[in-house]
Amino acid sequence: MRFSLFPIILIVVFFQSNLVYGASVKQVAQPSIKELTQIAKLFEDVAHATANNRSIWGIDLYGPLLIVNPKTRRVYSNFNDVTNEGESQLLIKAIIDTTKVALKSHALYTGLLPDEVNIANTAISWRGREWAMVMQPLPKDETSRLSLVVHELFHRSQRKLGFEMANPSNQHLAKRDARILLRMELNALKHALKEKTLEKSKLALAHALSFRTLRYKLFPDSALTENALELNEGLAEYTGLMSNQSSINTRKSRMISNIDKFLISPSYVRSFAYVTLPSYGLFLSDGSSNWLDSIDNNTSLTETIIETLGISLPTDLVAAKETFKGNYDGLIIEEEEHLREQQTISLAKYHKQKYLEDPHLEVFLENMNISFDPNNIIPLIDIGSVYQQMRVTDNWGILTVTSGALLSKNWNRIWLSRPLTLTNNGAAGEGWDLTLKDGFFIKQENNNFYLARRNTK
């Protein structure tokens, strides 16, 4: 047995003054036995899931994991955060009163996450380790909970598996024709997922891939940027989907539900890969059990799907679209996207006015770490994207955005609405707060404001 059971009758949660680097300990309630036991059970379930599914990638993805409450910054981990003897600990061992707790590390650690660490569902390098991080509250159902954690564990290991981290903004997916073709592709995928056999699914799959291939032809470079996001988020989501004991029909039903939820989300540019590749992946795993063995960071996933499944695409993609769009609500989608395009034009004008033309604050980026909501991003073509929520840490301090900021397309600056409050160590405005470290300040030039570095000479 790779797991051992260790009954423990004592609960001990230690707190010490160095939980947050050099800062006073935040007044956060001690975790309850129930909370600690639930987290320990999660680690046990994840360890079993990854061990039982080593065949997906040929390795056990289990490793250092952080479960974080974003409101209190309370963090739970299956590994200590120190790698050197004698170094002060931020995460303190918690011994849990429970009859059956099985953890590979034989311990559960808890503490407070430092302010400079952004909280997100992600993978991070922190204090000498590579970690997967997952935010609370966790999904209520076990399947979704395990899939989420394994998704992030894939990100923790993906470089070792040969896949680079990539998060390109597919801004073309904010445009009418690209959205039409993506929505039709996903509706065709839903049809394919509802069929009982792979052979019966192939007609709808051919239509889905025809819509996809036409999108690539209409929008230069989209094949590369979409593929990069599918190699990153798509493979991670597929890994999470396959790391539970669900039947193939249950997995298909789950992807149909996920597609429906995605289609009503406000933005597609950074989130489509969560539903496209996992859906295709279910058919690939049916047609070829080892399809993952043949891919790497340079693989065209669309070509892999077509070749592995033996799909033949029509020569005239435009004619095929017109012929088959009625099967996938194409007429309704075209009408909806025409109306959305008019609204998008007005919204783009509003955001350009707010962040570039009206008085605003410009913040430079030089060593940025960012977390954001990928489901609500508004691209401003050739400028950047408006993020409704984000948290940025940099050499100058911490920026928290709760209702909009414009991030440049090359990620070297952020524009914020006009500051309403200026202090010696920061500024605040409508839906944002900026806390600055020593050596930085906000200066005003004419009607606009700029983050600047103090001259120390």
C-alpha cells in the first residue's frame, strides 16, 4: 500500500509571529476540526485519483498543493513551505482528530499566505517549491472538486511534461464572425457528444471541425493562438476530466453542461479551451487510448484530432457552413451576434474614453505577477483588454481591481480610472486600490496621473 493510516487523537494548530514575513499576524480565526478534516480528506482523495490515473501522462501528478481562502488568506497545504532546515516556517503543522486520515506527507499544514502572493486557481513557484493553488470555496460535488485540483496539478507539472505555460489572448474571439463560428462549432460538438458511438458522432465532428478550420482561415494567426491556449488550459482541463471514476457517458454529459455554461459567459477570448479540447479529447480517448503520447508543445491539436479520428473536411468550407449551419442554430446565432457587435462597438468607445481620453492613472509593469477572472474580459483591438477583476503584484506594490482596468496588449502597463484618493503610500479610485512600497509615488502631469519611482540620489 502506498498510503498508511495514522489515527491521531490530538488537535494542535500552532501560530507564531513570523507567519507573514516581518509583519504582524493577521487576526484570522483558527480553523475548525471540521475544516481541517475536510481539507485532509481532499488531499487523500486527490492522492488516490492521481495514483489511479498515472496512465494519462505516465507520472503521478500529486505534489505540493495550496488550498487558500481568498477572504482571509488562510492557506492549507499537504507540504511544508520550507525546503531548508532551520528556516522559519510560515505553514504550521496541524494534527487532526480523525479516525482515518491518509496523506502521503503524513501531515497537514496551515498558516496565512503573505500579501505579496496572488491568489488564484493556478500553479506558482514559491519558497523553493512548485505548487498548485486552488481557491476556496471548492465545488460541492466530488467530481468537480477533484477535476479542479487535478487541473491545477497538471499546470504544476506541465513543464516537466514538455508543455510551456502559455496564456494568449485570442482577441479575434470577441469579433462577430469568429464568435459565430465558435458557437456553431460548440453546438456541433454537443450533437456529437449526444451520440452513442464514435462512428455516429463523426458527422457532427466533421461539421465542428469545418467551422473551426474556416475560423482559422478568416483570422490570421488564430490557429496558433487558439492552439497555444488549448495546449495550456485545454490539456489541463482534459486531465482533470479524466482523473475520476466517471463513466464515458457521465463525462460527455458533463461536457455538454460545461459548453452550455460557457456559451452564456460574457467573454470567450481566454476561456474557450476549457470546453473545446476536453470535448474532442473524449472522442480521441475512444479512438486512440494513447493519443497524448504523440503530442508535444509544437503539436497542432486540430490536425491531431482530424488525423486520429479519420475526419474528412469539405473542400469549400464557406459553402459547407451555409449548408449545415441550420443544424446548429446558425441563423439564430448570426442574428444574436449582429446585435452584440453593435453593443460591443459602443462599449469599446466607452472604455477608450474612460481609460485613455478622460483623466486616468497609468501604471508601468516591470516584474508583474497577475491573477484575473478569464471569463469577463473585454478586448480593445490593437490596444489591450479590459479586465473586470484582477490583482497585480510588482516591484512597486499591490494593485487590486474589482470593477475594471485596461491592460495593454503587450502587458507592460495598466490604465486605471482617475484617482479619487491619493496618499503617501498609494491611491484609490472607482473599483481599484493601489498600495505602494517605499520608493514609488503618484505624480500628476496636466490632467493625468502616473506611477513614478522616487529619485534616491
